Amino acid sequence: MTRDQRRAWIASRLDPIGEYDPSLDAARSDYDLNPGMRPDNPHALRPAAVLVGLVEHDDGMTVLLTRRADTLRSHTGQIAFPGGRCDPGETPWETALREAQEEVNLDPSFVTLAGLLHGYRTVTGFHVTPVVGFIDPAATFEASPDEVADVFETPFSFLMDPGNHQRQHRDLPDGERRFFYAMPWNERFIWGATAGMLRALYERLHGEEAVA
């Protein structure tokens, strides 16, 4: 498959940016594996977006990921996509590109937007729109120390292999058991919302085959 064929195949399985509807409820969430833990009010959400950046190396695509800074107030040290809250009047793709530039110094001119995944609801109260984009391998990255401890790439083939999609759990202080997706790669523990969105991407790309 050539680069253009691969781009077309991926884009054909995503929601076109021109058809974005901010009124739609999040279709996927941290509650997918924990249906009994859903909150009473699913609409009190803050809009956010992330860039699911696919770096197009000659020897195979990778996914751009970060490790959050240890000094942040929430999700300290966790693996995440570049992203954050939407500013008033921003579209999700504008947010994703702005945050990627702020967090890892990614020049937006190196990104070709492919499309969107359905919104993802987090337990922390965000409606996150994953924005998928192809990144030119000539792009360079530099972590912003206030937000990002490290920036790295993980093979796309590894993350899209369902054999690497583990279902793990943690026991909460109230005695409930919370299940989540995890995709450990080398010393990186990719889990939670990031792994959930990667799983959603896998299911969108592979359709019925993915959930069979």
C-alpha cells in the first residue's frame, strides 16, 4: 500500500471534518468497560481535543505520544496525546493543532488532517474529540517542560494489533473495581483514555472484524 493509498483508506473510515457536529454526545468513554459507573448527567462536559498524530516514516507509521510532566496537578506522568481544553470559539482541530504546537513544538504546517473519531468522555468530565492527522517525518518535536516530560513515538502496527490491547483493572478506595484498556510498550504504560481512544481508532479502521 502506497502512502496515498494508506491515507485514503484511513480517512475513509473517519468522520470528515466538514461534518463535525458539536451537539452529538460522546460515543465512547472511560465507562465503556464499566457501564455501572456512568454518571447521572452525561451532558455536563467540558470540550477538549487531542491530536492523534500518525508520523509517516518510510519504514512504517508511528503514533506521537507524550508523557505528562510530573509537576502537573492532574494525570501526572501519564501517557497522553498532545491536546487540551478547547478555547471559546475553537474547533477541535484548531485546539489539537494549537496544543500540539504548545506542548511539543509541532509546526502545524507539517500536519495533514485526516478526520475525526467520535467524541470520548473521560471520568474527569471532558468530552474529547480525537483529531487524526498525518505528520510529515521531517517534523521535529521539543517537549515544553511545563507540560511535557517526554515526547516519543510508538509503532502504529503495535498499537493497532488487538493482541496488545489488554483489559486491566484497579480496585478503587470505595471497593469498586474499574476496568480499562492498557497497551504497555517497552517501559511505557499506555492506558486509560489514551488507550481507549486508540482502541476506538482500531475499531473504526477494522469495523466488524475488530469487535468479532
